[in-house]
Amino acid sequence: MRALFSAAAVALLLPGSLGRVYNILNHCIQGINVYIDGKSQGRVPSGTSIVRNLPKDWSGYIYSDANGGRADGSNGTKAGFHGEGGYYYIVDEWRFNTGLRITPDSPIKNGFCKPALCDHKACVESIYPHNPTTFPPASNTPPQPPLYSCPGHDVGYQVTFCPFGGFPSPRDSPPAAIHPNGDKSKCIDLRGGVVANGTAIQIHDCNGSKGQQWLISAGTTVIGTFDNFAYNINAGSANPRNGDKVMLWDFDDSTSSAETWIYTEDKRIQLYRTGKCLDLPNGSTANGNQLQIWDCIRGNTNQIWTIP
């Protein structure tokens, strides 16, 4: 096992010199301060990126002090890199202040170069609870998460803050029932309780089952099943049409736009960056009525969803 060495300083290479390229993207809803090993890289406005060229053998952390984090990175979420072995990973020591995605610029092959992602709302693999101190020697077999590897000294990375556009809610937010327009006798229901791609999302009498417990938060969110965010309520596409039926689908980068919602102040569940909302067809609370997508209309009671 090789010990992680601590980078005393971040070396920014001159243009044209050899090194790894780190494209750091801010997808959060506001500007954030970005740090590399305690050194400020300035404020990055929402929707923009900065590029840093670091030595090929650089090992260290990229992070932000946004949403309750600290400039020294001691309590938040960090993108970690171990350059010598081509390793990358995500660390969350306590706060989970921002979601992160690390994407190598090399294609996935034989289990290597897979994206590392954790947004709380879609943390599909485990993450480190503390900074790792040792790493395995190079191997022809990819490591198991939370450690990832993409061999090659020329491999660069994209580090995305807030992959879903919003800051994560606290980790201890419990799953909850979602009711149509305050009717606590009716719940959004996973038909048959089947956690599988294509399962209909419907209205049903509340019965306290796990298929009626959802992970959701105010602001930008995905709506996950009772025990994980690997499967979420899905609109069918990033640009659905009126009347498209809503279903459950597993999460990956290709489906994230169809699974990212905003729980608004007036209690609508709106598909992110669209004018479409989660809608109760004809306002009917009959058991089995499958939810649909429809144009958002303020005050339309078919689109009001309440959470205890």
C-alpha cells in the first residue's frame, strides 16, 4: 500500500506545460468559492467553469466552502485525487455541503474511468467518511467504490459541483408521504411497491407502506424511493409532453434531466428548467390513477403536493 503524500502547495503550470487538466464546473444555483488544498481559486459564478493545469503526480482535494463548508475543507464534501495511481474519489467528513461528480475525460473501459457521483439525492456508490491515507498499487483490476481509477498520466477530469443544480438537504431528512392538495388520506404510491424501471407512479389510499415513502427536499431535488436515490420519479424525458405518464427509473447521467425537480414554495413539483409539473389527471384521487406531466399552472389544485 502506498501512503498519500500531502501537497504542500498547489502548482499551477504554465500554458502548454505538461500536466493534468482539471475543468471545475459550478452547476449550483449561485456562485461558489472554490479551493484546491486550502488555496482559493476565486469565486466561480453559477453555470461557469475554471480550468486548472496541475502536475501529473498531484494529490489533493478540490472543494467549496458553500452551504456551510469551510475554506480549509475540514467539514464538507471534497473531490479527492491521488495522481501517482490515477485514483479519484469523494470524501464527506460531516457536513455534505455540496454534491459532486468527478468525470474522467477518458471513456469507460473494463470498469476503469467510471464517473464518481454523490449528491445525497443520488449517491449511487459509497463515499469515504474520512480522507484516505493509503492506496493500493496499480492493477489490471479496477478498484471497488468508493475508490475509482483511470490509468494514464494524460487523463484529465471534470469536477462538477451541484450536479443537479441545488445544494443537498441534510442527510437525516427522513422519507415522507406526499399528498395531493393536502388530502392526507391519499398518497403518491409506487404501484405494487415494485422498485424497478417502468413501475407506474400513482395515487392510492395511504397505507403506511414503504412504497409511499419518498425522499424529497425543498428546492432542487430528485424524488427517490424510501431507502435510496438509485431509483427516482421520472418524467420520461427532459422535455416531456402534456399527458406523458410518470414512472420510476434508475438514475444515471442520461436520465438525470428527467429526474430533477423543484419543490416550489407554492407546493408544486416542477421539472427542473421546464414549465412542466407533476399533475394529478383530472384531479381524480381514485386508486390507480397514474400521475402525468402537464404545463405548470399556478393555483391549479391538480398540481399541489403537500409533505408533512
